[in-house]
Amino acid sequence: MSETELSPEDEAPESELDEDDRLKPDFVRSVLDAVEAGDAEEARSKVEPLHPADIADLVELTPADLRPALAAAIADFIDGDVLSEMNDWVREELIAALEPHQLADIAAELDTDDAVAIIEDLGEEEQRAVLRALDPDDRAAIEEALSYPEESAGRLMQRELIAVPEHWTVGDVIDYLRTQDELTTDFWEIFVVDPAHHPVGTCHLSWILRTPRVVGISDVMKREQTLIPVDMDQEEVALRFQKYALISAAVTDASGRLVGMITVDDVVHIIQEEAGEDALLLSGAGDGDINEPIRDSYKSRVRWLVANLFTAMVASGIIAIFDTAIQQMVALAILMPIVASIGGNAGTQTMAIAVRALATNQLTQSNTMRTIRREITVALLNGATIALLLGVGAGIIFGNPGLGIVIGTAMIINILVAGLAGVLVPVSLERFGQDPAVASSVFVTMTTDSMGFFVFLGLAVATGLVG
């Protein structure tokens, strides 16, 4: 055999991921076949090379009835890193099957923020059992985190950080980092604190490595920093990271003392969650998770369908008022859905932009009127374009220029109403302390449908198009 030839055993194994970094269906099927055949060793050998995030994906892709068997077969690989990457609903299923001491062992391996993410979903009794099994230091840190409101910086932060006094030199900091075995190993920024443990500055590792040992850390550090209050909502935390391009940030308690830090990798998850949550709320789909139990999905979605039923009845009531006019001209019934549909789409476009702008603090009280004027302008341009196309088309198809003028006018008015509703409804809900992503679509759709029917049919009667 030549030096360039490789035996089959020496050849690199084919990647189990496709071009989009997703597990290949054939690989998933091969693992599940091994599990169903009771060949746990074969399943473990296939799963062992995977990254923790890919193992989490494998469990999520497994049918619910096979997950317990898969978890039992690859139990050695389901650690804290895997659980922290797992879908919430699937993770709850696996956690429910673990003993408190097993959960405690997993939590002890993780940073406090990841450990809290696992323990906070347990019931009170299960939480107490897991906390009792933890070391005192770990238990105290997690209990403190659980005392903060859900989705707050206190739940999101990790307590493993490096903090040094401001009177140290660069050499003191380097020696401290080298000699203390208990320090966290994943950090890139050092926080500088005063005697009361208030953060007074930060220093990147790169600055320390490039600075002579005799220089004081206070002469190297950056004094301007973005501090995160411990009770700040996680969505606001994400906005600060985005606005100020942060990699990490210090978290302070009510007295201004340094109690933890938040890193950008945690914020990325928050941004994904909040963006997906708002999109699903706009559609009334609840959590919108394919792993969510059917009963929970039903309960979260049906209430908005019921709400839509009542708002649709409002539009139907308006149609009923003009039933005589519709009977006299069937073309009105043919064209009505077009007016309502295009108005609804226009309203949804504006509403989506407004909800996103509110969520990212782009739309505030200081620029609300300017935004409304902008959307009116856009609505007039869109309305004129659609009205021209629809009016001319309707006039030609039905041989009735008056009908074309009526539907074109109705189209302009309804798109203008849609633009106003798309901004005013989310802004009004937000002013009243309600989540604009939750209820905006119901009210915007009702407005565009009702106004579309009323304006179109009303103009048809008012202009004498029908008696």
C-alpha cells in the first residue's frame, strides 16, 4: 500500500450534518433503529462524536414515545451542556425522569445561569430536593437567582466572574489569575471594584497582556461601562447589548454592588426567544412549539380564534345592513373580499413594523406623530396604486365605470384606515401597559374588515350605484 492510500478504517467518517448543520435524517434513523433493537452500545458509538447542541437536536427529533429509551441508551452523554441547549418542553420531559441527585450533579457542572434555567422549570418540591443535594455554595447562588423575577437580569446573569480591587497592579492581576484554581475559566473581561464591591471599571484581557506588570490596573481600565440592574427585564438587557455593542456587562444589585455578569451568548438566546415570541403572539399561536403538548397548544390558540369569531361577526353585521344593495348588484359581493383582504394585508404590514419598532425602542412618544405621518404617506401611495389597478379592472370587467370609481375610492380609504390602525392599535395597547404583540392583530383585522365593507357598500348606496 502506498503512503497516500488509506485503509477503510483510516478514512475520515462522513459528517453526520448536512450543509445547513442539521443532523441528517439517515443518521437519526440509524440511531433510533439501534435504540429500538436494544443495542445501546451501537447508539452510544454513533452519538459520542456529536457536539452537545447536536445531541440536544437528536433528542428533539426523536418521537416522544422513543425519547425515554434514547435517553437511557445515551445517558452518559446527556449532561448539563446538552440540557442547556435543549428545547424547553423536551428538557422538561427528560428532567422529570431524572432523580434529584442526578439533576444536582448536572447543575453543579454548569454556570449559575444555565443551572437556573434547568431548575426554575421544576415544581417547588422538586426544586427543594435538587437544592438540598447541591453543595452549599452552589445552592446559595442558585437560590439567590431564583429569588429574582422570571426573565430578569438576575435570572439571566452568571456569578462566575473575575473582579479585582482598583489598587492592584497589572502584575498582581496576572499572578492572581495564575494561582487561583477556583476561578472561572471562560472570561475575556475583568471587572475592577472599589472596597464596597461597586464596579468602577472594566479591563480586557488583551490590555492586561500588553501592559507592563508595574502599571496600576486603574490606569489601564475603562471607567465608562454599561451596568445592568439586577431586576431589569431580559428584553431590555438584549436591547442594551444591541445598542452599545456589548460583549459582556456587569450586573448590580439595588445598592450598586457587583453581583454577576451577562455575556453576549446568553443575550443571543434571548433575542431569538423574544423575536420568535412576538411573531407567534401576532398570529395568536401561543408558544408555537412543535414539542408543546397538544392540549396546551389547543388552549393557547383557541381563545384567539374565539376572539376572531366575535370580531368577524361585527363585519358580518355590517354586510347584513347592506343586504338589499348586494342583492341588486351581485358584483358587490364578488368585489367585497378584495377590499377587505388587501386592507387586512396593508394593516398587517404596518402593524408588524410598529410592533417591532416598539419592541426595539425605535418607536417612542417622541416620534409617534412622525411615524403616523409616515405611514399615512405610505398608505396613500399604496392605496392610489391599488385603487387605480382595481378600479380600472373592475370597470372594464363589469362594464360599469361607476363601480370602478366606487371600489377604487373604497380601496384608498381602507388602506389609509389600515395604515392608521396598524400604528395606533399597537401604540395604544403599549400605552395602556398591554403587550401590543398579543392583541394587535385582532383589532387591526376587525378594523380593516369592518371599514372595508362599510366604505365600499356605503359608497355604492350613497352614489346611487344601487338603490
